[in-house]
Amino acid sequence: MAVLGRGTAYGSCSLLHALGTGYGASLSLDLPAKVMLRDNPDRQEIVDPHGLLPAVESTWAEAGLPMPETEIHWMVRSEVPAGMGLKSSSAVSAAAVLALCDATETQLETSQIVELAVRAQLASGCTLTGSVDDTWAALTTGWKVVNPQVPIDQGVALEGEWPDSHEWAVFIVERGQRTAEINPESFARAQMNFQKALMAIQQGSLDNAMTENGRGVAFSTADQVGRKISNDLLVWGARCAGISGSGPSIVFMIPSVNEAAISRILDTLSSRGLSVFETAIRTE
């Protein structure tokens, strides 16, 4: 067995859902997705219900880029939970493009990698918006406010890093895979929350953006349980809490020095039967 190429990209959480205002923003998290190209099949079956990896191959070929000269097989090792609003498709598609770059010694700009990964996601039907902001977050640290309606290399309206990111503890409340049907029209009815989230980003209040965006998603998807959990987390001491992506996972953050509050929150969530895992804001 020979590994022909490797790529690593990352999951993220939402600061602004792209269906809310037309702009999207995601914060890169330390949730790696590693994709490899091999010359023989992986013993572990790949779960790819949307056909994302074949879509990456097709998109790459349609762009006129060289394919490896041998038969190729995919291998995926991802720490990004799938179907939970943590941008697993963006991470895997971006990592797959990077693996093809590595296998064929192809040099691309980051914006070109984003474009190929976005095209693959749209072709596979795993996204409504293109997930441009999520794909930028898969490849770069920090956050970017992205306009998906313009060319990708021109679409970044604002960008930055989460202040003092090493001082924050980041937790994700897992609530299973998404079951709610996503209706773009319902997001328009939550404009107030999404506009507040966008304004908060512009003012540098990223914690408020995450919370307001989560409230907008909860309203848009009729996720009253998620809204209540997020509100409870704020009462218990979290600095911000909100549903990520289109749900159902909830991301909350709290300064890491608040050890007593963190312990209390984790104990309370456990007593309610909720599964939680810790990650971190990704930095260089």
C-alpha cells in the first residue's frame, strides 16, 4: 500500500448562518479531518452518503487539473462529527482537494482550493449555500465574513482571529444528527437575530454574535429545546452559547480560568443525559 497524497482540514462553528443575511461566518476549531489518496482500498468503509468524494474527483477533473496516473482510493479519518452543524463536509472536501494537490504536485492558491471544495459540495447536494465561509474556516484559522454571491477570491468582507483564543475553553453539546428539514424561507423570518449577529461581528463582539446567531437558527428550525439549553448555559456561566450550522449541536465557550463554573456546567449537562466534548479554537 502506498499513500499518494495527504490533506488535512478542520471543522468549525457558526458565528453567522449564511441563510440569515446572505453573509456567512464560521470560526475554525481544532477538529481535524484527514484525507489520504491510496493506491488500494482502505479496510475501513468510508461513510459518504452524499457522494462528496466522487464529486471532488469530478470537480477536480472538470477544472482541467491532473489526476494521479494510477487508480486511486480514498481514506478518511475525521474527528468532525457528521451531520451535526460542525461543517464536516467542508472539512472533508477541502482535505480531499489538498490530498489531490499533494498527489499530483499541483500548487493552488487557498481561494482556488476553497472554490473547488465548494463546487464539490454543491454538486453532491450536501449544502444549500455553498458553505463558502465553512470552507474558508476549514483551511485557515480565525473567522471570515463571506459573501457567497461574488467570486470566492473577492468574497471575504471581514476577517480576524478570536481574541486571546488560548484563554477560552470550548465545548460542544452533541445532540445526534440533524433531523429537521432546512427551509430557507424560515431563516428570513429570523432576520432580527441574524442582523444582530452580523452587527456584533462588525463591532468585534464575537461571543454575542455566536449567541444571537444560535437564537436565529433555533427560531428558523423550531428548535425550542436547543434554545433552552443555550439559554441555560448562559445562566450557568457560559460566556456564549449557540446552535452551530443548521443544528443540532450547541457550542459554548467560557474562560478556561473559570474551572468551578466549567465543572458545574459539565456536571449539570451530564445529569440531563447530554453528551459533551471539549475542543479548542484553532490557531497557527
